[in-house]
Amino acid sequence: MRVAFLGLGAIGTPMAAHLARDHELAVWNRTDERARAFAGHHQARAAATPREAVTGAAAIVTCLPTSAEVEGLLGGPDGILAGAAGGTLFLDCTSGDPATSRRIAARLADRGIAFADAPVSGGTNGAEAATLTVMVGGDAATFERARPLLASFGKRIVHMGPVGAGDAMKAVNNALLGVNIQAVGEALATLARAGVEPALAVETLNASSGRSFVSEALVPERVLTGAWPRTFRLALLDKDVGIALDIAHERDVEAPVLTAAGTALHRARTILGEQADYLEAIRVIEEQAGVELRA
């Protein structure tokens, strides 16, 4: 299949690499050098514009920071709609917002292009191993068309419901991740101030009912070691929590816990800057409490 892939970020790049093994791939990225470098290392063609990338493609995959950026690529003489043909399958793997995805889907439907939001979870490790969870929002026929393509990089591919349902699932999942980061950070800082050594606190927590993915995997690998690798930006987690809160409030769910976590994460983003890793929110907790959570 001829496939166009737009957005070669930290997760998009390994996703595109898997697609390049199975399909005839054209890639586009806002930073043209990244697209050319990708094409130099994989069986792919670098396109100068979105229009060039999607011309002749049977399927389009986008993986950008926000839905607004996907929508921004549609129009104009060099945009997606200038090159995409009717009958094309459009899969948006952006961690987007449901309202914009529904608007994009309606605009594409007028051109006979089938759309599904298909955000992914599993991080860069999952993208590299092709074990991502893919949360798909779209009609049943589009989901069945999408499944073989998504299987190039996804292990669990789930039809969540109509357009926007995948975005909603991903946003709420990441909001829970944010809650866990904030809660575990506060809990460990409290225990450190109470005289409990951080590594012992984490070991005991992970043998008890309060454990989570954050305490079991992320904190031992990154916080206790002080490694702080940059794998997913705090700014993007903050964005996803905001989407989840918008969904909740639109449906009259008060969500006080998500609201509190969102406020704390947004404050951490303001303090640490736009390039900070999402787990560095715990650094803000450390500084406020006057402790270091190191083994």
C-alpha cells in the first residue's frame, strides 16, 4: 500500500519505520531535515509538502502534537486536501481532542475521505517494539480498514466508538497518568520528610495496595536514579489533562481530583519550561518539600 506519514516526532519516527517495512512510504515533517534523514535510513521518500506526501497515497497517517496542527495541514495549495483523493483512509494518531477530530472528519467526508482518530499509548519503547495500544474512534467500516495498517506498530488495537472516542480515551488515560505522577511524588516527599528512605519507601509501596505504573516502573528507573530522560514532554501531558477536563466538564462531571492534578502539572510546566520531561513534575515537588528522592 502507498502510505503517507506526517509527523516524525519521538513516537512518530519509530511508527513510520515499521510502516516503511510493510508499505511504500512517503514522509513529511515540519523540519525538512528530519524527513530527509529518515528517508536516508529507511525505505521511504521524503516529501517537501503535505500535498506531495499524500498524492497517490491510499492511506494517510498523521502524528502531531495537537489536533489543531493536524487541522492546519488540511487547507492551502500545499495542504493535504490539495493532494488526497476520494476513497483515501486518514488515520490521525495525534493525542488530539474530540471536537477538532469531529470537525476534521466532517471536512474530509465532504471529499469522500474516511477518517478515524487513532491515538497511541506505550511511549517510545512501545513504538520501537511495535507494541503500542491504539485507541480508535470511527465507524466500524473505517476501523476494519484501519486495523491491518495499525498492526504495523500496534499490538492492541481497540475500537473505542465513534470519531472522537479514541481521543477521549487517550486523554483520560494520560490524565490518570498525571494524577499518579503527582500523587506518588507527593507521597514519597511526605515519607522522606518523615524519615523513610526513598528506595525503601518505593519498594514497600510496590508490595502494597498503593502501587501503580508510576511507582513500579517510572520512579525506580528515573526518579531514584536521577536520570530524568526526556521521552515525553510535560507540556504535552498538561495538554492531554486539559482535554480530559474539557470532556468531563462538558458532560457535567466535576472531576475535582483531575482538576487538582491539572493545576499542579500546569504549574510545574510553567516552572520547568516547555522542554521538560513529564516525570520532572516530581522535581517541583522535591524542591517545594526540600528533599531529593534518590536511592
